[in-house]
Amino acid sequence: MSSELSKNLVSFRLSSTSGVPAYLQLVQQVEQALRMGALGPGDRLPTVKEVVAEIALNPNTVLKAYRELEVRGLVEGKQGVGTFVLARPSGPPPGTQERLSRSLQAWVRKARHEGLDDPAIEALVRSALTRAGSSAEGAA
Amino acid sequence: MSRAAQPETAPAVEAVGLGKHYGHSWGLQDCSVQVPKGAISALLGPNGSGKTTLLRMVAGFATASAGSVRVLGRAPAQSEEFLASVGYLAQEMPLYRRLNVAEHLELGRRLNRRWDDGAARGRLTALRVPFDRPVATLSGGQRAQVALALAVAKTPDVLLLDEPVAALDPLARAEFLASLAAAAAGTGLTVLLSSHLLRDVEQVCDHVVLLASSRVQLCATTEALVSCHKVLLGPRRGPSGCERSFDVVRATHTERQSRLLVRSPGPALGPSWEVFEADLEEIVLAYMGQGRDGGAIAAGPLSLLSTTGGAR
């Protein structure tokens, strides 16, 4: 795998209005790329310099995100070489997310069509998560 | 990480009681700040609050009327050694209008001993800035990129930038800050950049110095600021009552509710208070207002001088 190719494996973007800290947004985007199969074991993440040259971010924020990914056991930093993907986050294989996301989008469209606004939809989802109990019960 | 266990290194920029008066009024007064090595620090404050005065004294272009300032342990001086270690980019982005980019780079290479030509060329090429046109014909964003590339190619240890993005459109601003962050990544370069808007520079900074009414209102890492402030929401209280049990930076009241930005609330909060995280912008605005009201609120300025910038 050439380094030119791996540069484009993941491209970060930041939302300043989400309320989620910037480093956590990067962590979530890498995890999401892993779940969707866009990134896999062995792939190299962009260097800190490459990331900040693209999205104007404090270099320490990127380092913090990469350290968090390391703590979660998903990537490994190799001194002077780069940061490499070790594993996918635990959970169902890539594809499952995408399939469920499509059916959820259909449901959201239906809810909006019936007159629910986004806060109402969010409240409904939260309440469903609570009512469905723990994930173990859900599987039964 | 292992570096955290090491003793703290000396700050890159340290001012103690620094002041400058113009005639009978102070442009800057009793200014004590520390910018940690490797930090990208936002120097914030309304127009006329003393930002340019501070930067010019740090750069050695203006002399102090009171107090002292040290840059990497040295007093600013017009010596070759000092000038090589400090980069200063004035607000008007000083460039030779008729010279092209290639000629600017050649000039820089001849005049500076520590010149890094490759980095400057690489970044300007990546941004598709033409090397063969007089800089007067480039866009404002491109001229700012050229000025930054020249300042970075000097390989200073401390880079001082006076309102570098104020005149740029949002896209050019983002590209400029990206170049700045890339220049700082992995080099240990310390940056102090002024801006009258936090939002313009928030993402690239990990340290904040806030001036208001010619005085320092805040000096701390962004992480420390966010972690030591909270927003409390509760039933309307008078100014006495429980506000005494913690430092209120800013209080806003509606008929029934009080919303308080407080510093380090203890665990002794009553159950009627809801506690929220404070965001950096809210904190900075609150302290800026404090300076304007002449310190009417009890909390007073905040300096967390012992905090270090992260290791890069």
C-alpha cells in the first residue's frame, strides 16, 4: 500500500455546532469509518500534520484523538512510521450498520411526514432506548 | 505519557508586570502572562485592548514602560540571535508589492541563516499560489499565505502574528490557520496570534490570553479553562444567598431562573442547581465583559500560570 493512497482513506470534517469536543469528533469518525468498512486493519491514519493542514485544528487535538483510539485498542502508533489500524470496534460486521441506517432513515421520513419535528423524534428514540431495556433483553 | 512526568519547562514567553504608557494613558498595564512552549495561544481582546502593544514589546519593536518580558529566557533585543529566534507578522502583512513569490523566497534565503526553503515552497505549491506574479496581483488570502510561509521559513522558535485572519474571507481564513497548524505540528514552535474574535481561531488554539481594558483577564490553556468553569441553572436567587459559596463570573437572571457561569464550584451545591459544561466562547465573553465593567463582578481575572502546553 503506498502512502499516497492511504492519505485519502479517511477524511475528517468538524462541526462547530454539535457540542461534541473536536478530538471526540475525530475519534467517532475513525470508528465510523471502521464500522462502515472504509478503514480496516493495517491501514495508516493520516499524520497529525496531514490532518491539520487540511482542517485547521490544533495538532494536540489530533494527538489526543489518536491516543484515545489507541486506548480503545483500535490503532497503534509506531514511532516515526505512523498510526495504523489494529482492529475494528467490537460489534456487528460492516454492512449491518449501513442496512440498519437505511431502515432508520425510512422511519425518520415517516415520522416527519406525520408531523414530528426533530426534537420530538430524538425524544422518541431516547425513550425507545430506555424502554427496550438492556441489550441482552433485546436479543431475547 | 512519559513527558508529563518531567519537570515543567520554562515558558516560551513570560511577561511580569509589563506595562506601556502612551502619554498619560496606559496601552497595557500590569500584564503578567506565560505562554507555554509549543502552545498555539490566542491573544484575544477588543480593539484597543493592548494586543498589538504586547506583541510589539515581545518582538522587541517597542520598549516597556514598566515590568519585563522574556522570550525563551532572553530579553528582547535588536540582536541577530534574538531576531532569528522570533518571527513577527504585522497586521498589514509586509511584502514587497512588485516582487514575486520566488523573489521573496530568494531574499529570505539570503537574509536568514536558519532558512527552510523547502517547507515554504511545498506549502505554497500545494495551495497553488503562483510563484511568478508580483505579490500585489495576488488575492488577499494568497498574500497572507506568502507572508506566513516566509515567517515560518525563518524557522523561528516563537511566531507572533498580529490579527492575521481579520481581513480574510472564511475560506482563506481556514486555509491560513491550516497552514499555521501544519507549520506548528511536530516542531515545538510556539505561536501567539491575536484576534478580536475567539471563534475565528478557536480550533487551532490550545491556550488563551485575554486582554480587556489594557489588563489581563485570562491566561490559561483552553483545556484548563473549560474544566474549571461550569454553568449552573436554578431557581432565581438574589445576589446574596448561595452565590457566595462559589466565584460567579457572570450571572444572568430571568423572572424565575438564574443562570450562573461559575469558577470551580465545590460539591456543596444545593440540589436545586443543574450543572452544565461551559464552552470556551461563553467563558471568554464573560471575562471580556468583566473587564468592561471595571471588574464589577467579584470573581476577578484568572491566570493559571502553572499549566503546561501539551507535548507535541
